[in-house]
Amino acid sequence: MSSHRAHPPRRHAAPPPGRRRAAKVRPRYGRLTVLGAALSVTGVAMLGGVGVLPSVAGGSGDGGRPALAVATTTPSSAPSTQASAPAAADKEVVAEEPSAMHATHAVADDPPVPASSGEGKRIVFDQSDQRVWLVGEDGKVERTYLVSGSLYDNLFPGTYAVYSRSLQAWGVDDSGTMQYFVRFTHGTNDAAIGFHDIPVDNGRLVQTAAQLGTPQSHGCIRQLRADAIALWDFAPVGTEVDVTA
């Protein structure tokens, strides 16, 4: 297919014979501009590569400023900002005494309540076995444990009742301090006899927990702190106490 033009081509008049038209020189501004831009881009890239100029690659979008490097820490190595709970609550610790939270409950291997030791809710103390039973209203043993009674046999078998209680008490002749004292009778010189924890004298227990089950006291019945608390909770004033030989 032939090409068509809207207008015929323009013809130029030929120069006169013997005279040549001088060639018109045009400056190549476009090429120089392109060359200069290329050199600028190359220079910036080279300087940025060697660290002279900051790189804008991966910028944060804040006006072309370089993004800051952020040190990251894995969760496994990050220090915890949560205050750790203490391993245990602060408690007064008395030398050689087992934890006050230790529970001594009746189990199948424990000896039964002595026969003819009363009925209903009561505390039973057997002097020969140096053992206490806490018996509920239904006749079932709620707790039983070893104790240390008197060295002097100044407590007679029989039925008594709790008549007084003290959270803190002091022994006769400065023989130490005791807690959870539950009194149910009197001994020599009208001294009170009752149940309490192992006394503390000069900051130390007057006997060891291992000695429970043998007579050690001057008249009262010594118990572990946990057992003394259990009896305190079990025996308000008026609770029956049965002592057997």
C-alpha cells in the first residue's frame, strides 16, 4: 500500500553554482544533560556504597531520613519486667519446729480412740501413749497426733472441760513462752494445766519435734504449732476433755 501525505513535500531552492551553504552547528544540550545526570547518579551510588552518604533504601518514610537500626531480643532472652512473687510468705521461723502448715490427720494406721473416753465432741488425751484425739460430734476422729505431757504424773485420769484460753502465755519460773494455750484444769500450787505449742526459751524450742510422744513438760501437754492451732480452733470454752491413763 502506498503512503499518502496531506501536503506535497516542501522543496528548497538550490544554492547558486560555485557557492556552498555553511553547515549550521547546533549545541547538543540534551545529550550533555543526560550525561551529567548519569554521572551524578553513578557518583551518589558509589559514595553511598562506601558509607560516605547515607542510604535511603528501606527508609522509614520520614522525609528521606535513614531508618534507624533497632536491636531485637527474643522472648526467651528478654528480661522479665514482672516482679517475681516471693517463693514463700514471710513467717516467723522457730528452730527445729516443722512447718506450721503441716497437717497431722487421722489415718488407718493410727491407734483408735481409747475405750470409755466419753461421747460426742471431745478432746481425748491418753497419757500412756502420749497422744491426743480430736473427736467430732458424730464420734469420728478429726485429727490425732503425738504430744509431750508431764514428767511428774500430776494429771489424773478423768473428765474435764476447757475453762480458759490465751493466744500468748508465759511459763512458770521463766521457763519460756507458749502460744495457743487451752486450759482445762489445775495442778500443783494451782498452776494451770492445758494444751499449747512447744515453748520457746531464749529463741529456741525447749524440746525437739522428734521428742513428741514422750513426757517432757512440767505439767502441760505440748504440741506442734500446727496441732496447737487445730486444737485451738476445735475447742472453745466448755469443750469436754477426757484424760485416760
